[in-house]
Amino acid sequence: MKVGKIVNIECKCGFLLFRYFKAGKGRIIKCFVQRMENDFVGLEGMETHAKPICPNCAKDLGIMMMIRGQLALKLNQGTIKPIRI
């Protein structure tokens, strides 16, 4: 099992987007859908190149991409509250 911790990813408006298992250190730049605990945005069934938005303030969260063969959300850093581990 990998070492890490579960962090809350929030929009700048304060809306909880999802809880994510963060492995390693540093900023959160991409979030693999497979590592999400509670998804309040509905990222699970999205296609690649989709651009999910915050359900509360309608800001663009980033873009869905295939990274190392897994579906991930490449985050728009200006939309989420900064988190560093």
C-alpha cells in the first residue's frame, strides 16, 4: 500500500469538490479519478478533454486527460484552494 493522506480539494468559493488520496509531497497538479474518495462533481464518468465546472460557482476546474494510462483531472490552479503536503 502506498503512503500518503486524504486531502479535501475545494474550489476558491469554498465548495468541497472531492476528497483525494495524495501520495508523495508537493502541490496537487493532477488528480487521478481512481484515487478520489468522495466525488461531488461527477468526474467518474467524464470523457477525456471534458472540462468539469464547480457546481457552486461554475468556474472551470481543469481538463480531463489520460495520464500514464489512467483518467485524471489536470487542475486549473487558479480555481482551487492551494494545498501543499
